[in-house]
Amino acid sequence: MSDLGRIRSMRTRVISAPLVRPWGPDVTRLHLIEVLVDTSSGAVGRGFSWTPSIGARAVAALLEHDIQSFALCEPADPQILWPRLWSHLHEAGSGGITTIAMAGLDLALWDAVARASGHSITQRLGARRAAVPVYGSGVNLHYPIDELVAQAERWVAAGHELVKVKVGRPDVAEDVDRIAAVRETIGPNRALAVDANQRWDLPTAERAITALSRFDLAWIEEPLLADDLAGHATLRSRIGVPVAIGENLHTVHRFREAIDGGACDLVQPNVVRVGGITPFLRIAELADERGVPLYPHLLPEISGQLALALPRPTMVEDVEDSAFERLGILAEPAPVAIADGMLTSTGRPGIGIVFSTPTESEGHPS
């Protein structure tokens, strides 16, 4: 790592932006906490924490108080600081708000490291490929079936070779009708995944997946409560559809338990929820060692850049109309470009994300 000296100051700002396509009646805005770091070497880093609907102010409070007070004068090296900070915060919880808040500082430090070397984060980590496939995704359980079909048509036109649809309507028959319509729209040669977002118990999940399996599913995502790894292992032994979990697992220890306990066929870490790039890379190493596919969860602006440097090829998730650029919250061009179903880096230095003046913000300089 570059020698950036020590952390001299840290500032945060809460950003709230309206979603172009609401993720549900009660999820109409996306929330970020921007983190800016200055180092004794003069390097500056920009990162962010992210929590779409719940907990943004709590994350900001943890950053502004416990994280800031610990981090000041610590080495500005994310790989040195991360385990120290996690140990310090562990009493407040090993994951969840703890790791979400930690991600803001970790991303800012990686941004500073890459900028200081004159590279993008992909180049700094070591690019292994020039492009990575993107799959079309939607938070669409509340869509009427005609809107769902129209979305699937847009995914086909955009060149996505895999699409993902939400399931978990009150009646399994509704899910069957909706997935049948999507399968007919995308045709037999595109892959189709479904995501239950933890809505089912074990009997319901088994019944629903049995009914949906006729549509040749690439995976069923979070069929049960994310914390119930034993339940996922049981379910996996009873169905023929691959099980995906990970967006709500927060530490490498939980990912190891999930993989080694037979709870999943593939993992989906979210770079912010796990605590940033430092732990994400550890989880990627674990998945590679175990031979388990890894598909990063959301945030293609960061996930895509990391995917370009991962040991194994993967795909990146793009939720329709949720990119930072589409939400109008970037002051500079995005660090990635998506076209014809593929993501490439635009080569911006660092992690390449500079937020504009938000629709609604609250500054807390240190």
C-alpha cells in the first residue's frame, strides 16, 4: 500500500435522493452517507456508506462519533486500520450498522490510496479483464404484471443475458403467473433468477420453489430469513434450484459458515454492508478457495470495478434506474459505463465517485 501517513480529519454528509422507480410504497428514496478523509501526506479520499431505507442517521452517528474519534491519527492504510477499527467497534455489534458505517471510511481510504498512485481502484487492485457482464434486476414485486413484462422487454433490448425478478406475492399462483410471463418475454436462452427477499418460511419456500422450478431458474435468492443458515441448508437439500444468499451477511465469518454449512450455492456480498473493499476482498478469496461463485450485490459503481479485478469471472447486478448517475447525485462522470449488457471502467482515479450537492443533506464537519 502507499504510505499516506495518518488520518488527519474526517467529514460526513447525509445524502437522500428520490428514486426514479420507487422500490415499494415505503421505499421512495435512497440514502447515502458521504465520507471525506484528509491524510497527513496531503492525500484526500472520498467514500460512502449506503442504506437504502433504514438507518442512515444511525450510520452517520456511528461515523461521526465512535469511528471518527478512533480513526484520527491512525494509519491511513485501509488494510491496517480495518481490523483495528472492527475490534474497537465490536461491542456495538459485529455487523449491520457497524460494518455499513465502517465501509464509508474504508472506501475513502482505498480511494485515497488509488488516487495517490494515479490509478483507478481496478488498476490499483490489478485488472484481470476489460469488461464484465451485467444482469438486469428490478425491485418490482409491486409492479402490475404488464409493467413487469415491459421491464423484462427493456432488459432484453439492453442486451442482458440474465435477469432477476422479485417473488413472494401472497398467493404462489401469482408468482407463477408473473414468472411465466417474464420467461415468455425473455425467451428460453436467457437466464432467469428470482429473489424472495426473505419473505418465506421453510414450508412456503419449498412449495413455491417447486412450483417455480419449471421456469429453469438460475437461482432462488434469500428464500428464508438471511440469519437462518440452517434453514437454508435444509431447504437446499430439498430443492433442485441453486440457492443464493449474502446481501444480508456482514462478515467473512458468516460467509464461511454459510458456505461450509451447505446453506448456499453462490454468495452475493454487498461491498458496503460487509464493511468496504478490505473485507470484500477477503470474502472473494474465501469464495475462490471454496470454489463458490460470487455475484456482487448492487452498487455497480463499486461492485463493477471490483469485479474487473476478481480472480474468477462474475456478473454485476444493475437495478433499473438506480445508478447514482441516473439519480442525479454525481458531480462528475460515473466511474463505470454499461452498454450492451457489459460493464467497463471509465478509468477515473480512485473509486471515481464524487457526489454533487444532494436534494436533501446534512453536513457534519469534524
